[in-house]
Amino acid sequence: FLPKALWLKKNEPEVFDAADVLCECQDWLNHKCTGEWVAGGCNVASRWHCDGKAAVESGEGPFAGRPTSLLEKIDLAALGGKWPKRCVAMGDLAGSLTAEAAAHLGLKAGTPVAQGGADAFVGLVGLGTATQGGVGVITGSSSLHLAVAPACDVGDPGAPGVWGPYRGAPLAELSMSEGGQSTTGAALQWARRLFGAAGNQDAGPDGASFEALEEAAAALPV
């Protein structure tokens, strides 16, 4: 998020200066649904370099845990004043559907709207690994290895070569460390060769087809 905001400030300063709010697309969608500007704890921890735990526990007013010294060093001190004032944890209440949004969506006015998070980090919840000691591998346009631990101390430098730990992500009482790679295609081919060849007479040199692997996976008990 910070590189995008810095690009905007340097290349379209009139837009940056005129903007009352700079936020994630998710925050804008929540605003259109609820009329409220609310940041997400998982996002501010992992993308805005904030203390996510402090942010969601600070209540009303400008949320705490902002990386003030970092913003000053990269000439983005004004960005903090453009962030939403309130921050809530992923899964907590961001607001309620306005009458206008409810009519557009075909839902009831007042329907609760929960705060979300980045796709891979929300995926940890679906995997059941958004818990202390959980590890999730999320594959999409890139591959992420996400390890979850209790909320770390403020200023914990983490391990060399690993992003994080993000204090307050995916949830306030946790910290998440991340290892990413852009070789998703190669990783899938490796898994295909590894898991698709054994006992499969129809497997080619690259293992079984992805269709055959999907059928085998669907037959596994859940």
C-alpha cells in the first residue's frame, strides 16, 4: 500500500492532496455498504506496517499503532491523516447496510457488515489454521506459506528472510509470518509429478492429469 501511495504523491500530487481518504479497495466497498470509513486490522498490520493489535484495541478516534517514523522517512507523513480513523479486526462489525445499499443488493437495511481481510489471510480461516501454531499454504497467482503464532512483542524483528511477524494479523491476539514465492506453476507441476505418478498406469512423464488429481481429491473424506 505504501509504495502505491508514494507513487500517487510523486506522480499525481494534486490527486493525493485532494483525497480525503486513502485506503484499501475493501475499505471503500465497506464504505459503500455502510457509509462508514473503517480500516481492517489484518490489512493495517500486513500492508500498512502498523501495529494491528494496538490499532483494533484503540477504540474510537485515530487508531493507534501507526508507523509514524516510517511515514516521515519516506516523505508520506500526510498519509496517516488520510487513513480511516477507526480500525476493527477481521470478522468484527464494520457497520450495517444503509437503505440505499440494501436496495441495490436486495438485502435488508441494517444487515451487519463484517470486516474482511486480504484473500490469502482470510483463507487461513477456511483452512482452520488461523490459530496459534497454525501453518497454511495458499496458492493463487503466487504461493504463500503463512505461519501463525501468539501476538509478538512490539518491535520483534522476526526471522531473516521472512516477512513479518505482522503483529495483529490475521487476528488481534495473533502474529503472522509470511514466506512468498512466485513459482506457483512450477510448484503445481512438482506436486503433480510427486503425487500423480505412484500407482497410476495412465500417468505420463509429468504425472497424472490435473483432472485426475481433482477427482482423487474430491473422493477424500472431509
